Amino acid sequence: MSGLAYVFPGQGSQSVGMLVAKSSEVAATYEEASEALGYDMGELISSGPEEVLNQTEYTQPALLTVSVALFRYAMNNNAEFPDVVLGHSLGEYAALVAAGAIRFEDAVKLVRRRGQYMQGAVPLGKGGMAAVLGLSDDMMREICESVTRESKTGLVEAANFNAPEQVVVAGDNETLQVLMERCRESGAKRSILLNVSAPFHCSLMKPAALKMEARLREIEIIASLTVVIFSASSSGISVSNSSSRAITNSTVSSESAPRSSTKEASGVTSSSLTPSCSHTNFVTRSTIVLMAGITPSAVKKRYFNEMADTDSSFL
């Protein structure tokens, strides 16, 4: 089955000046975010400073704002409405806004809290993530388990199974450095530290997941205008007022989805994208990836090959 999907990115994609507010849609979205959060979102996105933008409590609202601004611009300029929306981790909130399932004002407040909770789970500078290319999933799991056992006090886990022989790991910084060296010794082609401020999508994020569950139950869930692929279950559904539990589970689940659980909706391979959950087989590279009438294998071949060579925006 073919169809049009909008896929929204997560952390690691941000950069100072990533979207200048030259259109009315972008300017209005920046203003709406600024009013909701109490600081100038447009100034943060356009001028930084970079060290602030890269702190997750600011990164998450900024990327959500840019994603929603681009979506609104597309919709107001004759772009086709998607058959399905999905997002990589943080990008799932943009997908829910695009589908009309949650209001942007609610979402931007939620992701600020999400960032605060995630950073609070591990102090700034104490944890991180790295992408490893060239080793199998099983080998990466074995290395993670071995390094964690040897550390005794530290932890590193496989967080994102992006593509064959492309795995992102998360943990405390000291153990992460040991793992990267072990991977190089084991034949990894590359190991790259990612531009994030905490070790997302591993068990260190469970305290943040519990706090987010309570926040998610407080917002209104609206009937969606299109199918949303949920991260924890990797299934696509039309969101309704009765779907709040599904959204909560999707966003705060601490269960890891095996690669074999990946399903297809509208010709797009979906992902497991939760704060404390491993990711499986995602398809995202730029802020919005438009995929019309192409198969999951074609998507993976095209975008995974590009990411493997040029991109570390895996979160």
C-alpha cells in the first residue's frame, strides 16, 4: 500500500537559525509558542545561544515549534494532507499536533516539561548518547551488557535500532566512552557522540516517564484528522477522545519493542519512539520528510543510506 506520510524529527536535529520567520505561518507559530512558554521562541531559534538551544528543555519546544510551523506553511500552500503522520521520539508530539489530536499550545508546554523531567533524571553533563555504525544489533546488545557489567556502577544500553548495523546507545558518559572504544575494537565503522544533553530512551529515563504520564492525562485529546502511528505499539490508529490511554502508553512506555514488531501503515514503516523505550526501524532525516507512493523498503534504502553517511540526528 502506498500513501503520503509526514515524519517529524527529534532531538539532535536542532541548530541556531534553523528556520527564519519569513512567512506568516512561521511568525504566528513562533508567537504562539512564546506566549505559551513566556520567552521569545523566535529569538531562541534564530539567535540561540547554541548552549541554551541544546539544553533539552529548550531543544524540545524549539523543534516542535519549527516542525509545526513548517507543517502549517505546507498546508496553507497547497500541500497534500498526509494519509499518516508519525514522529521520531519528540517528533511524535508534532505528529499529534499535525493530526489535530492535541493543541499546539498544550503540546509545546508538554514538551518543555518533558525536557525538564528528562534532564532532571540525569544531571546535565553526566549522560549522553552515541551512534554506532557497522555492528549488528545482537553484537551491540552484547557489548552494552558486557560494558555495563564491567562498570558495576555505570550503565549503557542500546536505545535506537535505526537500521541494519546502525544503533544508537545511551548511558552515563564514562561508561559510554568505554563502550565506544569497545565498539571500535570490535570493528565498528564509526562511533559518533550525539548532540544531546541526556541519555534518552534508556532505563535512566524511567523517572521522567512516570512524571510525563501524569501530565499527559491532564490534556484534552481530540479526534484526529488522519492516522497517527504510535511509538510504543508501532501501530497506526485514528486518535479519538477515548485514545488518551494509547497516547499515554505511547509516550511513556518503558517497554522495548523488538525489531520484528514493526508494522506498516500507508506504505510507511513505523517506529518505537518513547522516552524510556528503545527505538526500532525509524524513517526520518529532515524536519519533514514527504514520502508519496513509495514502499517501506525504498524509504529505508534511500534515507538510511543518507543518514549512515551524513546525519547524526537520530533522536
